[in-house]
Amino acid sequence: MLTIVVDAMGGDNAPGCVVDGTIEALRESGNRFEILLIGQEEKVRPLLAQHDLSAMNLRFMHAPEAVTMEDIPAIAVKTKQESSLVKGLQLCKAKQAHAFVSAGNTGAQMAASLFVLGRIPGVLRPTIYAYFPRIDEGLTNIVDVGANVDCKPENLVQFAEMLTIYQRYAAQIENPTVGLLNIGEEEGKGPESLKQTWRLLQEAHHENKINFIGNIEGHDILGGKSTIVVCDGLVGNTILKFGESIPHFLSSLLKPAMEKLVGSGQLDPKTAGLVGQTFKGLFEPFDVEKWGGVPFLGVDGISIVGHGRSSSRAIKNMIYMAEHMIEKRVNEHIAEVLS
């Protein structure tokens, strides 16, 4: 049976939402995997006591320390060896568990995953991607979204290769396409680093490692021109945070506008309610919680990271993502290609 370690102390709403999400996953899945919940006993045990756990594949392990969102990643990994983050990853390294899940400090989890699990042979730098909606069916992934701010051209090419493998085996996209985010579609656009990246991506395309379609621009992301968008972590994280702000921003504009129309008699309350529900449905593609979290691609193990604001639903879906990564053997396929 698969064993998934869940960091009870990871996230803004931990440990409450983590405990709830863990129990939801076990109940909904019919106990098809085992969960090892790890965290501070004095905070987690009282929450577990509120549930009937007699028929659940759930174990608990005490970890006296916790990595917070304010901790400096490298320092936290070195000084908090008894934290749920480090101990959980050590269980995976020792083959006592198959995957690790946390909604805590992303930088610390990346640092700990590298320090404890190491890199898959052949990987220069691990990376992290994000989901973006698109006009047509399917999905778009942007890589990198913050794990690597300063990226060399060879790093960007490898990110494209790893994400191609992920989409092919885990997302069942038969022929993933790669676009390089740039200031224009034409060859030769952008700074020298992007020109060199373009050339290396073209070489990888001729070697049948990726399906490179050339440069793409910002409007092509939601347009779905490629299934993979490649950029450095500074640009990617900026786009990600901007995208996350869109639903809240538009909702903030809609509410007073609707209230004004209803107040003036131009729109009846029932119709306003229907419009509001329809508008809310338009934001569903931006719902990151349906994915739960994403894996660090390139680390020699399965380490799933989620948003710090994750709810119990997001925690549940992160656990499912971990199970999916195990079953689809994504890391093994990455090793086969890059080694």
C-alpha cells in the first residue's frame, strides 16, 4: 500500500485544515492509501480526537519543530532538523514513505527536498510549474514560477523537457507543445539569453525531446497557443500572482455595479443573483484548489507543494496529486530521458 506523508504544520490554516483534508481524502478514496500525518503532537492530537479514526489508514508521528512562512529557507532546513518538513522528507528518503505533501513555506520545501532527497541524475536544477486556464479544452502549464529566479538557457530547456514528460505521462497529453515567452513571436526577439534559449529549444526539438513551436507572447498564455510556457522564475511568478488576482479584482468591480443597477431599478434582485452566479462560474478555471498542489520536478522523490492559503479541499487534492505522481512514475521517466 502507498504511504503518503502529510505535513500537519504546513500552511496558513494548519493544522486544522490539514487534518480535515487528510480525513476527507481517506474517506473519499476508500482508504486506498495510507497517510502518515506528521506534526506537533500537542496541536494535532486534539484535532484528531474529534474524529472516529478506527477504520482509517491513518498514522501520526510527532515532530517537535515547525517551519513557518517567515523562516528563511536555507536556515530553516539546517536549524530545524526535527521539523515536520525535514522529518517527513527523510521518511521518503529512507523509503518508509512514497511521497510528501505540504502547504507550508515553498522555498523551505524546495531547499529541504534538494538537501534530503537530492536531484534526479542528469537534472541541473529542479523546478516548479503552475496551472493556467485556456480558452479551449485542456490545460496550460507555466514553468518556472518562482523556484529559480536566475535561469541559464540550459536550465529553461531542461524545464521544458521535464514538463513535457510530466504532461505526457501524468496529464495524458499525447503531444505537448512548448512556447518560449518573449516580447515577440519572431526568431531573434528578446535579450541574448532568450535568443540562446530559443536555439537550444530548437535543438531539443530536432532531437525529438520536445515539440517546440517558437516564441509566444503574453496574450498566447490564456489563448492556449502551447501547453507549456517557458520563462524564468521571476517572470513566471509575476504572471502567476497576477493571474491569481484576476477573480478578486473583477468581483470587486462587479458587486458595486450590480448593487447600483438593482438600487436604480434597472435590474431586479433575482436577475442580479443569476448574473452573479454566472459570473462566479466564469472564474472556475482559475480555481487552483482543484489541482491542490504541484510536484517539484527534478528532485529524486515526490514532494508536492501547495498554496499557503490551502483549504481542506486543496489538501485533499494535494494528496491525490501525490498518489497520481506515484502511479504514473513521472520521476522514473524523467530519469530515463535526462540520464
